[in-house]
Amino acid sequence: MIRSFIRMWCLCWLGLFIPFMAYGQRPDLDSLRTTAAQQQGAAQIITWQELAFRFFFVSPDSGGRYAEKSRVAAARLRDDSLLGEAYKYLGMYAFLTAQQDTAIACYQRAAEIHRAAGRPGAEASALANLGSAYNRKGIYDKSLEAQLKAFRYYEQTGDTARMLAMSTNISELYDNTEDFEKALEFARFGYQLGRKVLGESLPGTYMAGLGRSYLSFSEQDSAFLDSALSYFRMARTAYQGGQDPQNLAVTLNNLGYAFELAGAQDSALVAYEQAFELSREHGQAGSATKNLANMVEVYTKRRQFAAAERWMDSAQVYLGLSDEMAARERVYTMASRLAEAQGQSAEALRWLQLALPLRDSMLDQARIETLNNIRTQYEVEKKERQIAQQEAELAETRRRQQQWILGGLLGLAVLGLAGALLFYRYRLRQQAILEAERLHQQQLRIRETLEAQEAERSRFSRDLHDSVGQVLAATRLQFGAFSEQLQEPRYTQALETLDDACQEVRAIAHTLMPRALREADLPGAMEELLVKRVQPAGLQTSLDVLGRSRPLSEAQAIGLYRIFQELIQNVLKHAEAQSVEVQLIYRPQHLLLRVEDDGRGLPEGASDGAGMANMQLRAEALEADLSLESGEEGKGTVATLRMPLLAATGD
């Protein structure tokens, strides 16, 4: 079978030249060198890598030196992203200088670093380059594996431009491995995607690739031949509209072979001759020789020996301009067939004897190339193991360094944390002391204020009782002396008013300071309040004193009584109750006062009143806890005061 295809490395480097065109407007190389000399760290490495890329197309060795400088600096900086790119540029340099083993090792290292760093886009780029290097070595299975990994990533990210560029490469790789179904699948994919993305401006590469795939199938099944011819014609049209004579010549040669299979020998001859003219014009002596040999084969089949002889003479002339063994073997084979068709057995044998050694050499060369590929793969794997071992040793060294650093940092962190905790505890202790002192001073101020109020109440009560009360009592006695002489109604009314005034004065004096409370009898004062204030209002009362009675200070007794007095006032004013139950419970460590009524419960907002605020203030002065809550099912109110006895009695 006569088959030609666009070399994979040409297509890949076409992808490199496209971005390189954008460099025309960038600073020249001297300016970049000056910039790099003024930079440090990552910025300098990036500039070195840019210099490497630009020098590849001017002075590859200079580009290689800048790539190596960037690798050393990136390794010293421990920047995996820049290190991976440095290995990629070293792979480019090796690829350009035909050091494919080194290129493969560098591209593999770049892919590994980017994979470990979690940069799948950069890894895919390195894998695509790795596929090109494997393809240049003729290791198609490895090339296909790398190209497919890169293609799957671009497929996942929706990068149609790179998918389009790689589809033809992958199709040709499958064709080289004789997996024609996969070759056709990717050729179709590239063509359809190209039509979708590029429309009518789709390059002929995609049509030619699809044509080659159909041509491979048509050798076993002629049903695919029409499709092959159709796509080769489209590729020919696309190439004729551009500036790609080499690919046009390849397509015309494939088109001629398709015509030959279809039995259209005239059309095959036209295509072969056009391919020959293009190859001749552009100095492709080997391709031109093969085109001529193909024409000789067609004329021989048609038994037009004169034309076949004429084109054979031309083919032998071009053999002197080409050193391709395949072209020479092809010409000798066609010359043998031409002589045999003319009945010239001796001449046919002579040409065949010339062709067979070349064929054997080609087979030997193929075997040698296979052995070289195996050796290359072994060397690559050996280098991979060496690199992996070196990386493992470096990783272990780094791990130990990191452990030491981490241990030191952890120790410093523990010391710092311990110091911070100690300082925090010191601050908390100082704040607690200050807060306790503030509360103590506040309680002292409250206690002094309440004691002053109670002292004033006591004084005022005594004044009312001793002065105003005595005056009113004396006046009452004087009025009583005239009771027999004055029988008028006005006298009687005035006497009753005077009695009322005496009782009111005694009641006010008692309210300000009950007699029982002055005698330090808290339960008696509470009982007296219930009898004189609550029972006359129609409420049933009970007072239970439980536990062993303990002596109370004057401030303690007065404070508790004033809170109890306010609670009773709230019951009479707001509760609408029928009964009040009071419990005074003495316990070893504290005194408990409990006041419960059966009224309408605690109203909303009761805790915001002035009376409640006054009770809370007095409770704080006693270091007591006061709580009010509704009874069961929302009926009644329960007030509870819990006062520590040790603190209170120690005042």
C-alpha cells in the first residue's frame, strides 16, 4: 500500500510557532537579557525561560543554557511550578537538537512535577510534548498514551483549540498502530469539530486525515473508497487555497492511490503527475521519485510500456538526487515489474536482485529501529528510576529538614502559647480582683445609702411618735376634758378627726420603723405587717418560721423586712389574691424567704418596675439572690429570696 502522512512532529511544532509569532512586538533579546540581570527570584526565572524559548529559533544551544539556568534556580527556590516549566523547556531544547531520549526524560519529569503540584493544565502540555518525542522515536504506543491523556484533559476543560490540533495527531498514531477504527473515529471527530469551530476555513489537514482513515479501510472493504476520495478532494481544494505545497503533494499522491484502487487510472495518473510536479518544484527528490514510480506502475498495468519506460527514465534520474532507501527500492521494484510485463525475464531478475537487498536492509533497519526503541525505553525507564531515587533522597532530606524546622517552630509556638496563657491568666486574675473590688465598693455604697435611708426613717419615725404623736395625744386629752360641757355634733366630729390623726401618725411611724423590728424581731415584724395590712384587706395569711433561728444584724433584718414589705405591697396592689403564704426558713449557710400568693400571676413587664428595681438593689446589698416567677399553670406569684448567713452576719 502506498500511504503518506503528515509527520507528527511537524504538526506539534506548528503549534509552537503559532504563539511564537506574538513575540514580534516584544522587547528584543538584549533587552530581555538586561531585564533578567536586574531581576531576582521567580521573576528572573520566568524571564530566563522566555529567553530560552526565543533563542530556540535563533541559537538552540543558547536557549538550552537559559533553560538549564532556570532549572537550577527553580530547584534552589523550591518552586515546583517553575521547575516543571524548566524541565519542559529543557525537553524542547533536546527535541530540537535530536536528543530524543533526553527530551523524553525531561518531558516525563515535567509532567510528574506538575501532577504532584496539582497543575493539570501544565501536566497536559508536558504530556503532549512527551507524545511528540515518543513519536519522533517511533514508539507509537507510548506516544499514543501520552497524547490521549493530554487530549482527555482538554476534553474535560472544553479547550476546543487544543482538541482540534491533537485529534489529527492521534488519528495518525492509531493509523500507524493499524487500529483503523480508532483512527477513523478521531479523524471524524477532528473534521466535525473543525467545521464547527472554523467553518469553511478548516485546514486541509483534517479532511486529509479522514481520507487516510477511510483509505485504510477501503483496502479491505471497497465501500469506504468513495468516502476516501471525497475527503481527499476536499483536502486538495483546501490545500490549493493555502500555502502548503508539501501537504498538497502528499494529498495528491494519496488521491492518486485511491483513484487507482477505484479503477480510475486516468485520474490516478493526473493526481500522481501533479504530486510529482509539486515535489520537484520544492526540491523533494525522494517524494518526486516515489510519485514517478507510482506512475510507472499504472502505465505498466495498462501495458503502455513506452510511457512507462519514459517515466522510469525520469525516476532513475531523480534517484541520483535522493538518498532515501525506500524510494530506491520502490523504483527497482517497479523496473522489475515493467521488465517482467514485457517478457524480459533476465532484466526483471536483475532489477529484483537490486531491490531485494534494499528491502532486506529496510527490514534490518526496521528491526534495528525496534531494538533501538526497546533500548531507548529501557534507558528512559532507567533514568526515570534514577530520577525517582534522587527525588526520594531529596524528599527525605527535605522531610528531615522540615521536621527539624517544624519541631523548632512547634517548640517556639508551645513556649509562646504557654507565655500567652500565663499572661492571659494573670490578666483574668487582675480583672477578677478589680471586678470584685468594684462590686465590693458598689455594695458598700448601696449599703451605706440604704443604712442612711433607714437611719432617716428611724429618726423620722421617732420624731413622729415623740413629738407630733405626743402633741396629738395631749390635744386629744384636752378635748376629752370638755366632753361633758360640749355636746354639739361639731365637737364630736372634731374629736373623731383627732383620733383618726393620732392613728394615722402611729401607722406612719410604724411603717417607717416597726416596733418589733427595732427589737430585732424579724418574724414578729413580718407577722405584725400581715395582721395590720393584709388581713384587713380581706386576705388569708400564714407565716411559717422553719429551722433554728439565727441572730441577724440590724442591716440584715431591715433589708429583709423592706423587701418583704415591698412584696406584700405588690400583692395588695396588683395580685387580686385571696391568700398569702409566707415561709422564713433558717438553714446552716443561708436564710430563705418565700412569699406565695394565689392571684393572677406575674404580669408582663413586672421586672421593669421601680419596686422591683428597689428590691434588687437591697438584695445586692445583702449579697442575696431574689427571683419572681408565676405559679403553676400561670396562677399566683412565687417570690424567693436566698441570703447567705455567714456573709450577712459577719457584717
